[in-house]
Amino acid sequence: MARSVTVCIDTNVLLGFFNDEPDKVESCTAFFQLLFTRRIKSVVATITLLELAAILTAADHYSEAERVISSIESLPLFSIAEFRTDWVLRTAALKKANRLAIADAIIMSTAIESRCSFLITFDADFRSVGEISVLTPQKFLELHSI
């Protein structure tokens, strides 16, 4: 039996979608439509929610932050992966070996420990890790569209 596909979604993909970022919104929208159509499981790291809230509230968009977080929490087949203490050493090693920001190391560790098939991001820094396939939303669409 083929392994089911689970994706971990980076903060910049969610921001591209929710903030209607011109260079990202089209591929992010198509990516999320594919996830819902194909019923693909998705994981979001807790730190991703924190990053989203921090970015939106820094711009005084408190109600938008609340709406975005609530929307993500209510999406079917989406799970919020709580960071676990037994992931700490892997996260520290990922940070050091790949020169990742601590938030990025937590997201990568979450993707690996949650047994995701892919990390979906616009951040090229993740590609050096090698423990998980790292794709942009557009590349994921190209590989998984009919």
C-alpha cells in the first residue's frame, strides 16, 4: 500500500495566501485547493501560528490575526503539531548543521518528527537539510496535479 501524503506548511505559504501577496497568492490558492480536493493531510507547527500572529499583530491587525488562526484551526485535515521536548536535540542539531533560524529549525523538526512527506515553503534555506523533500507550492502542484 502506498504511503499517504502529509505536508507540513511553512509560515510564508500561509502568509502568501492570507495576505494576498501578489507573487504568492495564486500558487498558494491553487495549492490549498489541491489539498482540499485530494484530502491531503496537513501539519502546521505551533511556531507557525505564533509567527503569523506576531506578523499580523505587529501591523495592528489583531482581528485579522484572530481570524487567520481560527481559520487554520478549523480546517479539515489540518493538524497543529505541538512542539515536543523530545524534539529539542534534533532541532538544535538541525539549526547548527544547516544554519537555520530557530523558528525554521522548529518547523523542519516538526515536519520530520510528524512524518510528513513534504515541507511546503518558499524558503530556500530548508533545501540543505535533506531529511525531507522541500517544495514550493507550485512545485507540489506540478508533481501532484492530474
